[in-house]
Amino acid sequence: MVAPSLFGITAFLLAPIVVVFWLSLHKWDLIGDPQWAGLGKWQEVLADGGFWGSMLVTLTFVVIVIPIQTLLGLWIANLLTKGLPGSGFLRVVYVVPWVCAPLALGIVWNWIFQPTGGALNELLGTHVRWLADPAFALPSVAAVTIWSQVGYVSLFFMAGLAVIPDQVIEAARIDGASGTRIFWSIKVPLLRPTMFFVLVTSVISTFQIFDTVYGLTPQGGPSGSTSVVAFKLYQTAFKRFDVGSAAVISVILFVVLVLITLVQQRYFRRRISYDLS
């Protein structure tokens, strides 16, 4: 009965992981036959300063996006669950950017960020080179990512807030707790299962960000300021045709994400309560 699911997991999840690891031990240019390279490609990537630079850019990007995106999504979700006028319409509006193609959004925002004639500079009355200045390029890409993903985050937080028993909230109000105290002392602790899911999925997707970066900065930004790991992987595989090194980068990224997920799981394991009765 579970054979179809096992086939799907094996063919589309486990097998690609094995193939990528196999490719990391070979030299291949997508045209000829793969040639055994042993650990040569691993030594090449680990000694490449450009790879470690892209890893640093990715970590910086994650540090910018995840806290702002999570807190903003939680705040929006809390507002939308209060039944204020127009909440139904706003729920749709916040989710629309998330369902749109990231590459298309990147192209539109590229026009908005243009230093001459761009909508943002026209609105602010300035002449900032948002995507051409190393100091602004990565924060600009991060802002677009937050804008496009915050609806996804708030959607799950709204679902988590909806299952919190009204009796718990009413009991806190009777005891004289303010709205702020109820939010931080009752709602946030009971949202830990949702918080765990949101953080795990958000961290994974942010580490793998590519479409938005490519749409906004096709060359990796000025001085490589937006050259995240996924962009480095793309350039290595399809610009330099070095599939072996690209496979090594993929395996390293996979290991990093597994370790971060395990750390998050260990942190939340004893801090989550699923019993709301």
C-alpha cells in the first residue's frame, strides 16, 4: 500500500542525493563522460575563497531575513486574527506576493530599484544606487524576499493562533492581563510548534534563495555582494560547466541545512506543548 509513496521518495528524494554525492567525486562538464576525481573537487571547493565568500553572504542574508520576516509575520497574523474590518481582504493581499513567480517579482523590483527613473527613488526624491552599491545591494534583495515571504509566514501563524482555546485567553483577561501580556505570555509560548515549523522551512528556503537574487542582480551584485551559495552553485555548474564542484557545493549546503535543522529541533523539543486541553 505504501509502495507508490516509497517509490516517489526513493526516485525523487533519496536517489538525487546519492547521484549528487557521486558527482562530487567526479569531473564532468555536462558534455563528455564523468571522470573519477576522488576528493580533488572537494579540496578545490574548500580551498576556494569565492565559495567561503558566498557562504558568508548567505549567512548574512539569513540573519537579515529570518528575524524580521518571522516577527513581522507574527505581528501581521496577530492583527488579522482580531477580526478588524478588512481583515479578509488583507489576508489575500499579503499572500499574493508569495504565490507569484520569484523571478518575475525580481524583474519588477529591479525596475523599482533603478537609480534613474526607478519608482523608489522617484518616491523618496533621492538617487540611491540600490542594486549597484555593495552597501545596499544585499539589504535590498533581503527586503524583497521579506516582502514576498511574510504572507506565507503570517498564514501559518494565523492557523496557529486559531487553535489556541478561547478559554485560556478569557481566563487571562479575567485575571487582569493586558493584551501585550496575553500575547507574549500565552499566545507566543503556545505558538512554539508553529514557530518551529516556520523557522525550519524559512531557514531552508532562505539558504537556498536563488530566483530573487538572479532577478535583481543577474551578475551576483557589485563585488559579489549578493552572490549567495545557490548563485555560486549556478555559476559553477552552468557558467563554468564544472558539475563536480557544483555537486560538492550542493552536498555542503545539504549538510549545513541538516545540522541547523537538528539544532532547531533540539532547541524546540523540550519547549513545545501540543496539549491545549
